[in-house]
Amino acid sequence: MTQSAQTNRTGFIGLGNIGKPMAMHLARSEFPCTVYDINPKACEELAAAGAAVAQNPSHVADGADYIGICVRDDADTFAVMEGESGILATAKRGAVIAIHSTVKLDTISKLAAKAAQQGVTVIDAPITGGAHGAAAKKLCYMVGGEASTIAAVEKFMLTSGEKVIHAGELGCGMKLKLCNNLMTYLELMAVHEGMKLAKASGLDLDVLKQVTTANGVLTPSMKMFYDTKKGFDEKTFSEIMVGFKAVAVKDLSSALDFADSLNISLPGTGTCREVIKQVYGGG
């Protein structure tokens, strides 16, 4: 191991569908990695890949230069950052914390301000590409913060990504993520309603796919959703997508809240939030 690798200790918290492969790549890289999750099985898998397993978030942060957080929501993000067992209890001066979770802008600013009092830097670094992209090292990171900070830590992100985009100042990564997410959900709503109309009118769904592929309407993400939706009956599809429904509602609500703060109207996004549960199957 090189001296450079020895002085770049990393940590990762949140080993879910996306966080686990992200952490796996860090653990298998030249950068020593300590992980934490409430799921013991996920921690065991990371230990097998070479990671150290911590008892709580504060143990992850102890001595780490870079810590990635990929947890469910704002409440979980605050929980792993604050308190006696939180990251900020032990994070050293100069450490950088990257928040990958899609959270509110207010959450980013509050945690960044608190961390700064200890000489710790928070950047917002949400990702796009999903679990498949994480596993294939093809994530795209949208990062908000100082350019010099991002330049110093992008090597850690590139263990699981192919592109790190500097979106602007702190918070801009999350703003970009909200814009990206609402465009994605509107695409999926279009697939759902196009398939629904075609099926009701007696058209062959394969023919619809041929046309929308030939004319470029069907993007890669739309195609993946199309194939998944067509491949299962409604009940099974709804069961598969149950976790995505809650995330979609949360993300669309965050986009609408952000729009309200800017005094702009996003009627299509509002409609999408109202029908997104139907898009993912069921009511």
C-alpha cells in the first residue's frame, strides 16, 4: 500500500441497494474503509470485501479523511451526523463528509454549518445511476461545494462513478438532483400512460416499443421501466416497486417545496406526485 493510500482513510454509512456497492468499491480500492449500517448482513458482506466494520457512526468517522453517507432520508442523515454516537462526535479537523442521500436543502445547510464549527467540511454529492450504476462503477455524482474540496475528494467518488460534476456552491448538487429526479419521474409517468392507452385500445405493446425506440422517444431509463412493467402482472410489479413509491413521493415533494421557495409553479410535477403510486403499480 502506498503512503498516499495510508493517509487517506475513508468511511461509509448506509449499505442499502445503492450504498452497499458504493462502499464495496471503496473497500476494494487502495483507500482503507470503515463502514456502518444497522443491517448486520450488509456489514458482513463489506467485511468480506476488506472493510472494517464500526459499531456506530462515530467509530466510522474516527480518523477518517472522507466519509460518505447514503441513508434513507433527512431524519436518518441527522441521526448519523449528530449525538454522542454521530459522525461529528469524532470527525477530525479537515475531514470531508459527502451526503449522497436526497435530502432537503435546509438539511444540508444546517449540517454544514454545524460541521464547520469543528473544522469539518460537508458537501452535497447526490448520485444518479441507481444500484446497477453503482455496481458497474458508472454513477454520476452531482456535487455542491468549494471546487478545491471537490478536487481533493473526487478520487473517492470515482471508485464507484465515471463522472463527478461540480454543480456549484453548497446545495447545488441537491438542486441538480431534484431537477434530474422530477424529469425521470415524468418520463416514467409518460411510459405508464402510453402503455395504458395502448393496451386499452388493443395495440401490441411490443409494437409501441419498436416505434418509440426507433424514433428515440424511449430513453434507456424509460426502456428499463417499460420492460419491467411489461414483464410482470400488476400485483407482482406493485410488490417489486413498493419501495420506489415512497421514495418517488418524497423526491417529488422535495422538488415542489423547492419550487415553492422560488415562487414558481410546476404543475406537471404536482400531477406526477398525485399519480406516481399508480405509475409504480397499485393505488
